[in-house]
Amino acid sequence: MDCNCVSDLLLPPVPALWTPIAFPEWAYKPESSPGSRQIQLWHFILELLQKEEYQGVIAWQGDYGEFVIKDPDEVARLWGIRKCKPHMNYDKLSRALYYYNKRILHKTKGKRFTYKFNFSKVVLVNYPILDMASSPFFLAQNHFNGSSTTPDCSPEAIQSLFPRLPDTSRGTSLFDRGTTAPGPEGDKLRLDSFPFLSSAPCYSKPPSLLGPYPRSPPFDYPWGFNPYLPGAFSLNNCPKLPPGSLYPSQFYPNPLQSSLSQLPHPFSSLLPPGEAGGGERGAAGQTGGTNGTAGGQPARLCLPPYQGLSMGRTDIGNGATLGERVEPNPPSMGLSLGLGAVTLGAGTGTDQQSPTERRGGVKQDPESDSDLEITDLSDCSSENENEHEFGIGKESSHANRSQLVLDGKKGSVLPPISSLPPPVSPHPLKSLMPITPPPPSLPPSLSPSMALHERHRETETLKLIHS
DNA sequence: GCCGGAATTC
DNA sequence: GAATTCCGGC
């Protein structure tokens, strides 16, 4: 939409500590509406929900994922501003919300102006490729919430599906987006838009009372990032991104991290001895180099954080990570973004299964609503979300070696690894294992074995230096 | 206030 | 496809 009607309504100043995460491709209008990737209502709702300044207008309240529109007219007005629909009203807005019924969110019956997000639906609908049956995400989740049937979403799982991206130094408000829809390469979503997800799995308290992420001032973008500004999603526009990874590594699901650490050689050996705890390397500043991999920095495999592993939020390596590379194509990664890089070595590129094949018929939510359609999933799987956008080849060409980076956000509420349910067959890691050799075009740096080789070589070099 | 059909727009 | 708009019914 070419709407500038809100550009002059700009609200608050650029946020400083925002923690953007990538809006998956599906978060915006699909290819059917090329060039018109408008924010969707539920995104808008989420954003309002996580802005303290709108607490009086709309806020989390009550049950898990539930929110109440305290000021329907105001919400409608804001939405109208956002969409340049001056005649928007709550009646219309609610009509739109109604269409989300049982999918993204639904009306809470009996509660006035109250709706509730269905994040499991969001994930299921948009990431059908996730093998709920064998995914560590959901095994863990089920373990967490005691449910063996509902593949609900743990914060980490959710977070892993909404990879965090770095920002640009720009940022504006919720309303300054009309004219500049995000590019396909980096739609962003803020994890803290899901307070109930980012805090603890399945909390029952009002989300507003929880949340590991300290509430930031309104519009507080960590790197001045504004997901809706042009180029905000471009990997070429990450000047302020903490070097090392386009995505703060805490983005990746814990279960995977633990899984990786438990993997037999060579995977386990990919874990840099000194990096398991996550501290971070310094930031050889690199400014907005293509896809953030500048200066021949090592490519990194960002793995999910896990409790017990110290992980700093700023733990971001230099250069693009493999993890980020795979981010744009979540479904193809099986279940993991973090480990995606491992899979990556096995066959990214064109030799992926078709969305349909990968999907394999996913209607796994036991409580699936009759109208929960696992459709139109191809949008989030391939096409525009591949190499050409993230330039894996380019990235890797700068990389000297692969590394696994264990880090992430602190305070993850996850059970100890030992308490996680044992892998079932097929082994959760199966999907992480390379199935086929890396394609010839795959840079050696992305191959685990090559990484080892490189690592060894580096070690030898260091020995020589020291001697 | 809520639900939901239908036509329409983008 | 995702609203937006209109409208009628409860």
C-alpha cells in the first residue's frame, strides 16, 4: 500500500532497545499480493500489546495469550491510521478479527472485547513442516506442559520460528509503515510481542506480569531497528547488528542446542570448547556489509540457548551465521533453525523437497479446529526465501570455518536437559542430519567435516605461531 | 456487543 | 488472501 497518511503522525522517537525478531515470510501478504506486504491485523495487535503506552488501549489479560481491547475505538482508530482507513471502526476491525477465528486468534466467548491468540495454530499453519511428532520442540513442550497431545509452542520453539534479525539504525513507530513494507528478506517480529511465550511456557498468569525481556520504553528498538522501514529486512542493512550473526543466537531453540551438544561426533565436536557458555566475541565492527558477513569472519552456527548454558544476549558473532541463513526458509529446515546449518550442509539450495513433500500432511493439532487449514504453506518455504536473498554462498565465501555458537537469552525457562523426554523414533536429530552430501556449490566452510578440518588447520597454525 | 453473510477492494 | 465495508440478526 502506498500510504503516507501516517508518516506525519510519527509517534515516539526511535526505540533504543527493541528486540526485533524476523517476521516470517508468511507474516505478510503472500505472493498473491506482490509488493503489498502490509502488516496484518494480528501483527498490529501484537505490537500494540507490547507497547506499554497502549496498555490502556489493549493489553494482555487473563488467560494464556489472551488480551482485551480496552478501548475498541482507539484500537480501531490506530488500525485505521496504520492502514490508512480513516473510517475504520471497531465493528470493522472486529469483523477482521473474526476472520482469524480459531486460527491466529479467536474471540473469547463471554468476555467483552477479549480475544486470544492461538500460537500453536500459528505455528502449525505456517510451519507445517515441523514434525510435531518427533520434534524436540514439541517433545519438550509436551513435557513442559504435561500435554501429550497438544503441540503447543514453547517460547523457544516459537522464538526459533521467528528468527531475530538485526536491525538497521532506523526506526519509527507502529504507524510509520504504510509506505514501506518490509522486504521479503527480513520481515521482523518481536518476540516480546509474545510475552507469554517469551517468558515461560504456558504460564497462566497475565502475560503482562511476565516476561524475561525487560520492558523497554515504547518503540525501543535495540539497534534502532524498524522492521517496517524499507530495507529494514535487508541483510545489507544491518550496520548496527552486533557482529557475528544476523540473529542473536538466543533465537534458536534450546532443545536443539542440547541435542547438538549431545550429538556424537562430529556434531558435538563442533562446539567450540570455550563457546559453549556463550560469551561473546568482540565486535569487530562491520558495517552493513552484505549479509553481515564481513571481514572474513567465521561463519557461525548459532544454536539455541539452553538453561544452564550461560548465554548473553549480546552474544553475537561476527558475520552472518549459518543459522540466519536458514532462517528464511523455516519449513525446509525440518524443525530447527539453529541446526539448520547442519542440515544446510546436507543440501540446501535447490535440492529440497517440495513444500508438499516436506509437509507430508500436517494436521497434527489434536484440537484442530475444523477450519484450521494447513494450506498455502509453500509461501513460507521456498521460492523467495532462499539463497539469493541470504547469499549463503557469499557468506560462506567469507567464512573461514564453521562454528557453533551456543548462546542465547538468559533466563530461559526450560527444564534441564536431563529432564527432557527421550528421543523417540525417528530420532529428533534425524532431521538435523545431513541426508545427502552437500551440493558441489556448497562452500566447504559450511560442511561440518570441513569445519573440523579447518579447525584443525587453525589449531595447527596457532601452534606454529606459538612455537 | 457479537456474529456472520456477502460484496468489494487491494 | 486479507481485509474492508455494509448490513441484518440475535
